[in-house]
Amino acid sequence: MSGHGTPIPMTSYKSTGLSGVADVPGDKSISHRSLILGAMAVGETKITGLLEGEDVLDTAKAMQAFGAEVTKHDDGSWSVHGVGVGGFAEPDQVIDCGNSGTGVRLIMGAMATCPISVTFTGDASLNKRPMARVTDPLALFGAQTVGRSGGRLPMTIVGADSPVPVKYTVPVPSAQVKSAVLLAGLNAPGQTVVIEQEATRDHTERMLAGFGAKISTEETNDGRVITLTGQPELKPQTIAVPRDPSSAAFPVCAALITEGSDVLVPNIGLNPTRAGLFDTLREMGADLTYEHLREEGGEPVADLRAKYSPNMKGIEVPEWRAASMIDEYPVLSVVAANAEGQTVMRGVKELRVKESDRIDAMATGLRANGVEVEEGEDWWIVTGKGIGNVPGGATCESHLDHRIAMSFMVLGLSTKAPVSVDDGGPIATSFPIFEPLMAQLGADVRRS
Ligand code: S3P
């Protein structure tokens, strides 16, 4: 869990010449899914490269509470001995998902069609986030929910005794909602159909197929129609978790704005539902290249090389690309502040319901550091000052949000005066080695 400890104030100072290799940790989305699907399979799933961030460790604890055996081995690998689809036991304790929206929403889906009652909670950030987007479709399967006003945690879900399959059109572009419905559909007889109008990350679909479920995706005029046949026996898998493009974003963007930098970020998954940031940066004029482009485990993978890019220009980020880079807008806004001209980001309402209201958190912190930002409910515009021209000097609130804290630490590497955050503690939820990794590249980021 995060957000319960003593705040860890951090400051980043102007740096030059970031160089070397940035080995970022495993993908958060795939790590959660490996543990949950492993727990729903019959037999032992083996996982290497699991992200050992707080969010994922909370999911591992939850899977143990549902009766799966989850073990970390001496060689750093993990194994999950699953209980089978529909085999979850009722936990003795409240399930605390800490800071993790992905953890809680996916687990709610996975248990909603089991005849058990489960109470969920999280930290101050998670307990503010909307859960009705998940509990509404879960009710269609027959699950019942009692939570706080506004559909917020803590919340108890009584899983359906005799679940029925559903057909559901996801009203917001959310892979968490889509995945919750698919995971619930696993223990419903017949076919569960999920329709999404905008393509979101497709790790759940790919992994369900890998675990042996019958699942198909069809592109239609109404969107992507995903059809899952319920009550399969999931077969245990050996999973090598790829490195997280959302974590790679931080050393990549740091290198682009820090004078004299040349950083290699190896083995990054470039699944098109995740890689929108890198396309956007290249359109802005970033010196970002893909080396050794290859395929691993059915996913495109490359080593990213990012070099100092003093001539980047602001662009209008295509709205259709938003879902594929939704977690990367905070750090993109830092690059935008160092570009020439305006970077316009539209169709990004979802940013307001992440670990924090990310438009508000970044706009407030950027303005305090001398950058002009305009915003509306689902858009924001950053007016760049050109590389190295951002004044800096302010302390920003991280609002219990790892990506906000890391984004401001990247900002401070090129500002005239240092940039601080009130609490870098949440960084441990997704990128526990952020500080040593940045130090090893030559970035001056310190606890203050
Ligand atoms: C995730 C989906 C996205 C993303 C989150 C991880 C997932 O959330 O922001 O960090 O693993 O499914 P939404 O489903 O709310 O868009």
C-alpha cells in the first residue's frame, strides 16, 4: 500500500549528459493480469520479470486471500498455483488494493461471478475513484454491490450465485472496465460479449487466449466486438513479462530534454495499444529511434534510443491516439513545456479520474514552475517555452500519484531552478527503482 507512510519530499536539479542503459521494470498491466489469470488457471503458472511494485504486490496478496498459492522464488521468478475458474474462496479479511485502480477493478470482475462476498478498500487516492463503471456491468451478471456514496470504496460485492452471460458496450474508453467484464464472463455459462468503441490496451484478450480461453475480436462499424466463451479450464502458462512502456516514458523524456543525453531503454513492448507516446514524441521532432525491432511473445518489442532533442515543436496530439498513451500525458506535458509552440491534448477526460486528476495536478504544478497551461473538462494546452527556458523553482503536489511525482522530477532536470514534489513515496507503486535508475543515468534527483 502507498500513501500511508511518511511523505518523501524529492527535488530534481538541472542535469546534463544522461547516458547509459535504463533497464525499466516489468509491465504493470501484464503483471496484474499474470497473477489474476494464474490464480484462475488449474495448476502452476510461472512468471519472470514481474513488476514488484506495491500495486502488483497488493494483487499478489489478494490472490493468496482467494486461495491461490503465490510464491516468489530465490531466482526472482514467481509462481501461482491457481484454483480454477469459479474456484475463488471467500477471503477472511478485507482486500486492500492500496493505490491500484487496475488491481481492484480486475479483481472485482474476477470474483463477481463466484458465490462469495468480498469487501474492498484502498488508499486515500483509490477510495476517491469511481467504481460504478465496473459494478454497473457486474450487476448484469447478477453480482450485488454496497459501497459508499458515488460508487466509491470501501465496497462489498456479493458475487452471483447463478451468473448469466452479458453483452455490454463499455461507455468510457477503459481497459480496466473491459477486463473486469471479461474476467467476470469467465465464470458465466455461454458467451459474454464486450463492445468497445475505442481500442484500449488488449493484454487481457491476448492473455486469455494464451491461457486457452475461447475468445475472438472482430472490428465492426460499432467498434471492437470481443466474444468470450465462459467456463473454460484455463491452462497454466509460463509468462515472461515485457518491460513497461509507461515506465520507459520517464527516462526517454528525461533524455530528450536534458542537454547532451543519449540513453538506451532496452526491450520495450510496442504493442500499438500502448505505444502512442513514442509516435507523438517523434512527430514533435524527438530524436527517438527503435533499434532491433523484433517480435517477442507475439508482441512487437524494440530497444529505444533517446537523445537530447533541442528543437522539438508542439503539436496537436490526435484524439484517436489518446487511449494508447493515456498514462503518458503527464510526462508528455513536461516535454511540451520544453518544446516550441503549443501542444494541444484533446479527448482526455479520463485523465481526471486516474490516481489523481492528472490535468489539474500537472496544470497547477507546471504553472507554479512558470509554464502557461489552459484547460477544459476534456482538453488541455501547454504553451512551450523552448528547451531549457522553463523557470522551475516550485514545489508541486503529487496527490498520491506516482506518475505526477515522476513527471515533475523529469521537469526539474532542465529547468533553471530545481523542482520539488511534496511526496515521491507513490513512485514505489509502479517504478520502485526509479531513483537508482535515474541516478545511474546521471540525473540529479534527490530526497530532500
Ligand atoms: C490499465 C488501464 C488504464 C490505465 C491503467 C492501467 C490496465 O486505465 O490508465 O494505468 O492495466 O487495464 P483505464 O482502464 O481507467 O483507462
